[in-house]
Amino acid sequence: MPPRIYTVSQIQAHVRHILEEQGSVWVEGEISGHRRYPSGHHYFTLKDEGAQLSAVLWRSTAQRLRFELEEGLLVRARGTLTVYEVRGNYQMVVDGVEPVGQGPLQVRFEQMRRRLEEEGLFDPAHKVPLPPYPLRIALITSPAGAAVRDLITVARRRWPAVELVVVPVKVQGEGAAGEIAEAIRLADARGFDVLIVGRGGGSLEDLWAFNEEVVARAIFAAETPIVSAVGHEVDFTISDFVADLRAPTPSAAAEAVVPDRAAVRGWLDERKVRLSRALRAKVDDLAARLREIEASRAFRDPLDPVRRREQILDVVAGRLTRAFGDRLTRRRADLDRHAGRLDALSPLRVLARGYSVTQLLGRPLLRAADARPGDRLTTTLADGEISSTVTMVGHGEEAGL
């Protein structure tokens, strides 16, 4: 009997049939080579120390996962083994995945925390301080929860003047994250001094709305200071990391945001005492200085310094007058001496002794040869002047006018 000949397609189909008859299987391994395509399908390999298995997760299944598949994550995958006949490779079609060692929500929490931290949403430089005396506070929470009643009670007791406005939202379940994010955006635009976002305690699943990315980004974008008060002291959410302040409980949020009137009153009383002491010390110091001024000679006889200065001025004025008189006397003596010398040398004295001065054209005539017949001469004597005309020029007896 001749052997049966199979086509390649028939062999692959037969193998596929055998594998798929096994039904669902669970496989534990580390995710490697993970790729997410635009179609939404995920392709990866499950591997351990000795082998690896190709796997595919369709988009419809991926949308139901509560965490993200990522490289190096240890998981248990449930699915069926089959053959991808085009390439002749067998693979696992995964219809369920759960992380090993921790729950899916915890894995998702850590994944989102790392991603948002890398984006800078937790950066302390972005956080703003709370106002010391807020006037209007918005409470974004469920109006039916015990948390809001505790918060209001504590706030009213500490600072009765504060205005509290409850912004009602769902705090768990489907649609809760969207409501919380929208309430944050609306309250941020209404001019509140502080926003408190939170709820009472619960399981990780109950608190999950405050771990959603939409809430984290709404808190980060708000300009109003935000306090996150979710769950109990041991509970941490993504909102706690993004908010400007994390309060371990809603009641603690009220204590952190609202001042204590008793403490403020004590602070004011202390400042009052310190101010009174400071003013009394200042008054005593000024009074002592005033007594010193009253006892001083300048206060008792305010004109005494003036008179002292006037006396000094009189002495100086006398010295100046004497010095000026002495200097003037010396200058007059010098002037008389020089005047006598000038008088002795004066041409008028020479003329008085019988001499005369003859001028030609305003200049002294020194030689007879300098004159010409017809020149007009002026002769100055001691008692007047004589004008003459030259008729003849000669030397000695020959000269004549």
C-alpha cells in the first residue's frame, strides 16, 4: 500500500487541529519582544531560562486588561495553542493575562506612577504653597460619604469663618474619574483659594478613580492649590503624588488647610504681649533721652552756644580789623615813599628850574637837525606852553625861529 502524501497546508492544518484540541492552557513566563501594533493587537514572546513561546493578544482582549503589557513583566497567560500556517510557526492565542506576585491593579499603578513621574507631573518645583488663611474651599468628593462630614466638622471647629462648598462627584465606579477631573477644572475656574479632592478609605479597586490619568492631569493643570485626601494613612494614589499637598485622611486635610483659631488667637496674644513690651521699652528709652536733654546745659540755656560763637566772632573780627589797619598803614607808607621818588624825578621839577621841553608833532625834539623851516613846535615851560614856527635851522648861533 503506497504511503499517504500530505500537502504542507494539510500537515499544518493537522498540527493546528491537534494543538487546538488541547483546549485552554496556562503558561507562566517573562514577556519579551513586546510590540503593540496600530491595530491594537499585541505580539510578544513568553520565555523562561530554557525556551520561548510566541504569543498574540487580540485588541478586544487587551482592552479588558487592567494593566499594560510591558517588557520583562512576569505573567501567567491563559490561551490556546495554534499554528500560524503561513509561516509554519505555532503560537499561543492569549485570552487572559495576570501578573505574577502582585495584582493587576498594583502593576497598573506602578506602571502609571513611573510614566507620569518621568513626564514631570510629580516634580516638587511645580507644587505651590497653600494660603495661610483661605476664605473659600471647594470639597470635591461624594456628598453622601462620612469623609465629607468629618472634613466639614473639623474645618468648622478650627475656623468657623471659612466658606466650604461641596462639589458632588462619584468617587468610585465607572465614570467616576471623568467626573472628578471635570469638577477640578470647574472649581479651578471659580476663584476658590484651595481645592480638596478625596474620599474615605477602601480597597485599591474602590480608590482607583484617583489613580486614573485623567484625574492626575487635571490636578497638574489646575492653578488653584490642591490637597489630595484619599483613603486612610496607608493608602497612596497617583493623585497624592501630583497634588500640591497629600493629606493622609480627609480630616487631616481640613487640619492642614484651615488654621486653628485657638492657635491663631494664642499667636496674636503672644504678638500683642511682645508688641506691648517693645513699645514700653521704646517709650522708656525715649523718656530717658528726654530727661538727658532736659538736664543738659543746651536745654537750660539754649542761647549759650550762640553767645559763645558770637564771642569767638568778636575776637576774630577784632583781630581782622587790627591786622587790616596795620597792613593799610604799611601800604600808605610805601605809597608815600614811592610818590616822593616819583616827584623827584618828575619833568615838572626840572622845568621849574628854568628848563623847557620842545616837541615836534607830539614828540620831543632832541636835535636841531630834526627840525625843518616851517615846522610847528610846542615848547613846554614850568608855567605854560609856547607855540612857534621854524624859520631857519642851524647849529649854535646860526639857529633861529
